[in-house]
Amino acid sequence: MSRPIGAHFHVAHGLSNAMLFPVVTAFSAPAAESRYADCARALGAAADGDSDALAAEGLVKALRSLCQDLDVPTPQAHGIDQDEWFRLSPLMAEQALASGSPANNPVVPTVDEIQDLYAQIYA
């Protein structure tokens, strides 16, 4: 999902990944809760005794906090025009799927779900 952001809006690949990280993690966590919970525990975002669901939620919170601490901008804050973002979102979603990268996710998103994730990170 990050490649189309870079291609259309000239956002560095790492920055576009950072913009997406918390939202995509929240989307993916229910399909691989124990794996995300392990990550949360390893990062200190959850206690050993926390349920996997609670720990996975802690990972998402930690990622949001990290992005805030590092001043990771939203696409809007990065200066991307809202109309252009939403005009290109369907194309970006198609391009993201065509790249094959979403197939590596615990939940392979649909075009509509990718557009929704793009909408969630915009503002």
C-alpha cells in the first residue's frame, strides 16, 4: 500500500510505511492475534499475563504512540490534497493489490478495504 503513495505523491517509502503501520496493524491483528501479541510483549507494550487480544491492542496503541512521538504526519499533514488523495485512492488500491505485497498480510484486503485504510490514514 505504501508504493502507490510514493508513486503518486512523492512520499518516501519508509514514511508512507510509517503512516500506514498502526492502521494496517489494527486491520491485521484479529487474523494473527497471537503473533501480534508476541510482538507487543517483546516491545514491552503488553504484559506476559495479558490476553492475546489485549496484547495485540497494546501493540496498535504503542505504534500509534510511536508515530506521534516521531511526528509521523498524516497524508493531509504532509501536504497532500484531500481531493487528489480520494480521487486516486481507487487506483492506488488496485496498484497495491497488483504489487502482490498485500498477499503477505495475515488478512488479504479487498480493494474496498484498502481504500478504507487509505481513508483512515488521511486526516
